[in-house]
Amino acid sequence: MDKELRLQVYLAHCGVASRRASEALILSGRVTVNGMVVTTLGTKVHARDVVLVDGKPVFLEQKKRYIALHKPAGYICSASDPQGRPLAQDLLPPDITERVYTIGRLDYRSSGLILFTNDGDFAAALGHPSTELEKEYIVDSTVPIPDATIEAFSKGIEIDGELYTCASIERLGRKSVRIVLIEGKNREIRRVFSHFHLHPEKLHRIRIGPLMLGTLPEGKGRALSVEELRSFEPYLAAYKRRRQSHGHRD
């Protein structure tokens, strides 16, 4: 690295966490630079600086990793869990020695496609709402899903002061629907279902943008192909243009 980077960007490029999660680490006082605790976002660091997270040194990753994982239900998308629940990252192929983190999350009870990377720019672009990255889910309910629920979710419904809406929703059966989200608020589908006194028996993500889960076995991960990475380039370009238009620099 021959230039200074903002500390949260540096941490993301080290594979510690996404930029947003790295900001939380900084604000909570868990990051030191040259022996000093830093809690100010935007602090600049250079390769010669000594950066520690929770007392452990971190370094810029030389090899970028992009991995798709078929997460089973019952696994958590975090680097650690105080409750001792299984971690999705422990299912990654053994040849992944770099520190990687998830782009977005699937909750503990949900299954399906999740992406891991140590590329901070890639994670920031795909995780930002402005890129309008679609995520597609198959949802099976414990009871029949009323037409009114489908119509309300399609048009947008306000719950506890928050507006929830999907890009599309299609009935697959009496108890099953296909849902496409763009913004993807936290636990959005579950909150809408709960509002209508419905409970997903299965919530399964089958697509992130141009990438399909396909036949990847449950609990298995694989590297994205060159062609798959190229399919994400429009999202990265759109994010870069947005940042430039707002005068952002790393």
C-alpha cells in the first residue's frame, strides 16, 4: 500500500470485516494504531503503521477471495458467537486461509446462498442499497398464505414505523412464495410474515444478483469463477460512480 487509507477501509482490505462493521469496531474502541486506541472514523493509516484489532495485528491481504456458501439453517453469519452456535465461516473450504467475512447476512434459521470475501471494495459495493442488488428467496409457510399478505407486501406495508416492500412476490403454492428483495432490511420477510400471523417453516435464499445458488450442496462452499465475478462488475461500477459523484475518496 503506497497511500494512506481511512482506517475502516484499511480494516476491510485486511479482511477483518466489511467497512460498516469495521466502523463499529473502531467506535467501540477495539482498534489501536501505533499503540493508541482510535475511535475517530476517517483516521488515516499507512502500511508502516501498526494496527491491532482486539490486541491482534492485522495486515493487508495480498490474495482476494470470493466464495459462495450454501448455508444450512442453524448456522450464524458472525465471526464469533457468545452463545456458542455453529458459525457459517467454519464451513468454508480448508484452503481458505485468508480472513474473510460475509457480504450481508442470513439469519440463524434461514438457509441458502451467502457470499464471503476479503475484498473491501467488493463488499461495500454489493452491500450498499444504491446498487439495487436483488436477492431472491423461496419461503414456505407453516399455514396457507392469504392473497392479502402477498398484495400488501407487493404494494408496501408499514410495520412499527418502517416501510417494507418487495421487488416482486409470486405464489408457488398454497403455503409457498418466491420473493425478490432489493434493499433487504433486517429480517424483513420474517417481520412481514409475523405481522400477518404467519411463520416461515423454511426461508431459503437462491440468488444474489446474477449469482444463483444452483446445485451447490448444503454446507459446502466454492470460489466464484472469473465469469461470475465479471457479472458483478456493473454493480461495482455503479457504486464507484456514486461515490465519485459524492466526492468520496479512500
